[in-house]
Amino acid sequence: MSLNKKQVIFTRTVGVWLGKVDKKGIEVILAEVYRPPAMAKIYAEQGKGIVNSVHTKKLAFDAFIYLNGTVTWNAEDYLEIGELWKSLHPLARWGGDFKGRDAVHFSFEHNGVK
């Protein structure tokens, strides 16, 4: 599958996911839908990501749950929407499953990168 076709499917899947999350009454704030390669390099140097991040391929986003008037960083709060994301497509990956747990990260795997 070409990268562009995968990006189309990813974008459609994000829309479906947002609709389902909204129906559950969960409020989210999207961020880092695209990360320029130069920023990915800076983050990697700071230990906050990897140079070949799927954010640079427009195949990832970060989503923050807005709960009780503030953004929550509690990983357990993200479990439901992480599982929902993974259920929508075989390429869907959730950062809460990663070794370095990144519960706000939602992506499509591309060339072995999540």
C-alpha cells in the first residue's frame, strides 16, 4: 500500500474514532498530527521520541483527554480510547502498549515503526 493511500485510510479512521469517542462523552484535544522531521530530530535528541516517527509521515497524532476541567496524564484514563483506536484498523497502534508507555499517542504502523 502506498504511503498516500495509508494516509487517506488513517485520516478516515481518525474521523471515525473521534465520532465514537464523542459519543462516549469523552472530550479530547488533538495535537502533533504532523511533526516536521527537524522537530522529530530535536525530540529524539531530548529523549522524547524517535527520528523516524510516524508523526513525520502524517500517520500519528497525540490526543489529550480533557477531564474535569483539565488535561489528564493518568494512563488508565486513556485505556478505553486506546482500545477503541486499535479496534478500528489492523494497522492502528496505541502508545499505551509501548515499552515506554505513551498513552496519548495514536498511530498507524508504517515500515515497522509505530
